[in-house]
Amino acid sequence: MKQLLLLLAAVALISCKGEEKKESLYPADTTQDEGAAPKLTPQQQLGQEIFDGKGNCYTCHKPQQKAIGPAIREIGKIYKEKKGDMVTFLKGNGEPIVDPAQYAVMKTNFYITKTFTDEELKAVEAYIYSIE
């Protein structure tokens, strides 16, 4: 059964990679004009770059809507409410608190997130918290 879940997760990741990358919710060149999205801090920008690039997180997590995984906004909201430790979770050392039923799918991605430095993990966390 575990092998089947792992295979399904791998297929889902591979099939998602073929999708076109959508424009970010907060483009890096956003200004503070009235009505514009808030400008990301350097740490949040780094987090977005890792999320969209090296982490390949965008294939399963969209800013405002559930895809394969929960929406980024939902992840941030739940971690804030439950005072969860997102960095520990991404290191593979924490319990799932957002969608425990999807844990097996996310667990397959720890081989990527475990390679991130603490600075990178904190940047991803800051980026996730910036989505409201």
C-alpha cells in the first residue's frame, strides 16, 4: 500500500511539472501603490523563489485555492492559529496539522525540503505567511 501511495505521489508530481507556471500572487517588482499587493520583503522574495523554483512547491500548492495540496493561504492561516512550527515540519520532524490525510503525499517531498538551509526554510515560511 505504501508503494502504491508513493507511486501515485510521484506520478502526481511529474504530471504537475508539465503545467505552465502561473504568475505569482505577488510579483517581485510590485510597488506600494494604492490597491497594489504589498511588496515582499527580501526574505519573502527568497522564500517565493525557493517555493517556485528549487522547492517546486507551486506544482501542488496554489496561493488561494486547493490543488493537490492545500492553498498557501490556508497553510499559513492554520499554522498561525495552531502556533505550529512549519520549519520543523518541512525538515520532516513535525506532525502534519493542515491536512493529515494528505501527509503521505507531502512526505515524499521531504527529500527536497530536507536539503534546504535553515535560512531557506525560514524564507519559505515567511513567504507562506505573506499570502493572505
